[in-house]
Amino acid sequence: MATLLSGRKLQAGWADYLELTKPKVVVLMLITSLVGMFLATRAGVPWTILLFGNLGIACCAGGAAVVNHVVDRRIDALMARTHKRPLAEGRVAPAAALTFALLLCLLGMALLLVFTNALTAWLTLASLLGYAVIYTGFLKRATPQNIVIGGLAGAAPPLLGWVAVSGHISAEPLLLVLIIFAWTPPHFWALAIHRKEEYAKADIPMLPVTHGETYTKLHILLYTLVLLAVSLLPYAIHMSGPLYLVCAVLLGARFLQWAWVLYRGSRPHAAIKTFKYSIGYLFLLFIALLVDHYLLLNL
């Protein structure tokens, strides 16, 4: 009976492979990629780039996420948030997961090379390697600044979307990258505070583990101030208009309020609430960029 149950445990379904790609994270990345595409042009985005470009980016991002699952499978088994992941529970074998990751990445690169341009494909590959190899394989275990340095790879999607349409790099998409880059530390460190004991148990040097919660909360507050300032730059360089400015100020002020509440320790569960707000913040900020862009075009 034990053998039978073990055999059943190793039988993975399509949902397990989908989970390996971290679909919720990929969807948020695709939203920023889509915004990058639409901001890059005053005309419509060709449907081939819109469909196959984003599919290629999604496949590469999903492939990188699968590698993350493989490398972190022993750590995931120790943490309550991740112990039921397919590799942590043994439903998917590491070799099968790596084969799946390779197929996804090859498909994604092929789509980008055929339907967008070589620059988009190579930038996507660089982002993939940055997350799957540099961050997951080295930085995550090497330094409490792991998420700051490694965050650059996760900030690339709006640049990828922009380059897929325009074929070149310019200041505007780099500014979008900078916004996500500044957003990543307060977003992830809030979660790290909430899961501090689990990271300590897994021996991952997240900032709350190595430097304490007070130090981390201060840095969340400081990075949120930086994020608020950076988020106003699209208006400052005339990339966006008043609608975006109002949205950026209101959304940023609310984020800053949560960072202050977390720093003061005045509400229960402030860390996880700050983390959850940060996800909605990024989504709404980029939607505001998109709506403002088309509003300006129609004026």
C-alpha cells in the first residue's frame, strides 16, 4: 500500500506543471510587458507581436520559474508557504521539471526571434539567466541584498514589451524598469518579515533574518519613498500626463502609509497586508500609465 501511495504521489498532472511556472507572477509580468508594448507606439500594436511576443516572454518567464522550483525544492519543503509545491512534495521529478523548463525556454526564444526581433529575444534570455541562474542559484543564498540585486531580472518585462514593438532601447522603458526595480525590495521584504521564521529555518539570509525586523522595516520605508519619487518621473519627462500623476501620487501615498504603519508596528499583520497592497499598487500604476497614454493621444 505504501508503494502504491508513493507511486500515486509521483504522478503529476497538468496543474502541477502549470504551478511550476508561477502563473500569478507571470500574469503580473505580462501586464507590465503589455503596457510597455502599448506605450512604445502611437499606432496599434501588431497582433502578431501582441500575441506571440507576450507568449514568448511568458514561456521564458515560466521556464525560469520552473528552474527556481528545482533549485529551491529542499528549501520549499521546509517552508509552510511552499511545502506543497510539486517538486517539494515529489509529484514532479527534478529531471522532468528541467526538461519542461528547457522546452518552455526554447519555445519562448523561438517565438520572440520569429515574431519580434533579436534584441527582444536576447534581452529576454539575459533576464531569464539573471533570475534562474544568478539570483536563484547564487544571490538568494549569498547576501541579504539578494532581492535588490536580483530584482533587476524581474523588472525587465516592460522593457521587453517596448523593444518588441520599437526594436530599440530608449530612456522611457528603462524608467519603467526602474519603477519595478524600486518596487521589488519593499514588496518582497514585507513578505520576508511575515515569513521570517521560515526563512531562518531554511537558512536563507533574508534581511529580516540577518539584520532584524526594525532594520528591515526602516529600509522598506526608505525604498517606498524612493519608489514614490521614481514613479513621478514619467510625468516629469512628459512621458505621461496629469491623470497618471494623480494616480501615482495617490497610490504611492497609500503605499507609504502602509510602510509607515509597518515601521511603527501599529497594526496586526501589517507585513502581509503591505505585501498584498504592493501587488495591487504595481498593477494599478501600470494601468494608469496605459490609460493616460491613450488619453493623451486623443487630446
